[in-house]
Amino acid sequence: MVNLIVGTRPNLIKIAPICAELKKRNLPFTITHTGQHFDSNMSKVFFDKLNIPEPNINLEVSGFNEVETVSTIMVRLDNYYQKNHPSSVLVVGDVNSTLAASIVAAKNNIPLIHVEAGLRSNVANQTEEQNRIVSDHLANILFPTTESSKQNLINEGLQNIFLVGNTMIDSLLNNYNLYKNDNFYINQNLQENEYIVCTIHRPENTNSKKKLSKIFENINSLSHKIKIILPLHPRTKLYLKDYNIEISPKVHVIDPIDYIRFMNLVFHSRGVISDSGGIQEETHYLKKPCLTIRDFTERNESVNTGINILVKEDMYDDIFDLSMNHFWKEFNEIEIPNKWDGKASQRIVDILIDSNDIKFI
């Protein structure tokens, strides 16, 4: 029986269509939630909205620093596997839960499957880069999302690589009618294509007073020209308070929201300003312009099309001008990566069924 590992809300978006495909074929699986980003309200909402079965166990690992998070997950997961030994372990993405589960699977000689393999920022001290490289090199089966991520794996001498597409796009398409027709953006007094969605949460931005101050200085300025809605991440809220950084009253601040409501905002928006990883893929597919507030990205396909602009620290003062120019361009003709067609999860399950390493028992 395959054990699916989740630790963060983006993990849930990535495994939801895999769960649906396994259920459709009556293939048994279990879900382990590490608790890395667990809160009773938001996690339950994500499970409910995405029709994911409740986890078989929650390891309840939260509130630690990175090393403690990884080590505690490893110990608790190993203890769980001694009593509930899965036939294989499936991890997604590049969070600390992914790294911890990959190591535990390898140490217990359990076949490891890595979905969203091969992404590379080529920044060695980035936590996610460390996590995905280790997971890739321990995995028995690798499922990259794009041709370039597949090539990264080949260049590193890895095998059992299968380009399947992107399960985040599967979720995007599976829930299309739900978020397209939701009235959430209307209830926020927003009008179609007349606002920008903004999310800032990455530690590299929030943990620096200089960076966070400059980011919000420019977002505040932009809010006087176009409406901005900001689902405020708890970490960002904490640091804004600690640094005494004010948000303009023109910025419409709301609490974190579930996947359907967030994609409803994105779908009906003019575009997105964010430091997220996955939103670069979602805006790419929806052909919504994006400004990514980061010094580097592991998702270069969207940057290469021009729909996504990487805004590095020395460009923060350009956010206003970039926004006023970028968000009024049309990107209807941009190329969508191969196999981003909503069938990635079907391909993944097909390959797992045919694999000699994976047993659904």
C-alpha cells in the first residue's frame, strides 16, 4: 500500500488528484500528515474542499526550527513505519516533510516515488533546493513536470524518469467550475480584471526588515492606482508587526483563504504579485501576468514566456512601473508546457501499476 506524505497546504493541492485517481481505480493508499503547516481550520478546509480523505495519522510536528522539524518527522515517521510498513512512499514537492520522508523511506528500503521531481534553482543554500535534490537522488521513480526538469534529472545521472505533467494543473482543471463560478471576489467588492492579488510569505522576504519594508512601500504606492487584495500569511503578519511596517488602507487585507477562493481571486484578477512557487505555474496556465518577488526561481518556463517577471531585490523600486506596464499586456498566445493537460495523475498511476517496484497491497 502506497503512503502519501503531506506536510503543507500546497502538498494537498498536488496529491488531491492522485488520491482521486487511486480511489477511482480502487487502489489502496494511506495518507500521513506530518503537521508541518497544520492548523485545524485551514487544513480541514483544504481536505474538505479538495475531497482528500482524512489522514491516517498526523505526526503533529510543528513550531520547530528546520532541523528540529526534519529530525522529529523522521523519528515519528520511522516509528510509525515499524508498525505500519507501507509498500511504497510517495512524496511531492520540496518542503521539509518531503526531505524527512524521503530519508526515512530510503533507510527502511521502501521504494520512494517523487512527484514534481527535477526542479532546480541552482542556489545551493536554498532549503527547497537541498530538499528536492536529496529526494530526487533517493527516489526509485521520478515524475518531473516539464522537459527542463526532466533534463535536470538526466544531467545528474538519474534513471526511472517519467515526464507526466503537473498535478497542480490537474487540480486547477478539476476544480475549474468551482473557482470560476464562486462569488468570493464579488463579495469582496472587486470587479473583473480590475484588481491584483498579492501574497508575500517566504522567509527570505519576511525575515528581512529591509526587504519587507521595501516590498510593502511599493505595494502601498501601487494600491493608489489599482485595487490590491492581500490574503495575509500569519508569518508576514507577525513580521509586519515586529518591524512596525504599515499597510496602506488602500490594500484590501483578508485572512488566509482556501484553495477554491484563492483561485477564484486569481482567475478574475488582472494579475498576481507573489513570492510563491506554485502560483507561477497556475498563473502561467491561466495566462495571468505575474510578478515574482524573488531573486531566483526553479520554474523558469513561465519567465521564459514573458508572462512571469522575476523581481529581484535591486528591482523592488521598479514594482510600481513594472506593474503598470506588465498587467495590461495580453498573453493569450504563450506556450503551455507539454502534458499540462489535467492528466498527470492518470499517467502517474498507470506507471506505478506497471512498475515492478510498486505493490498496491
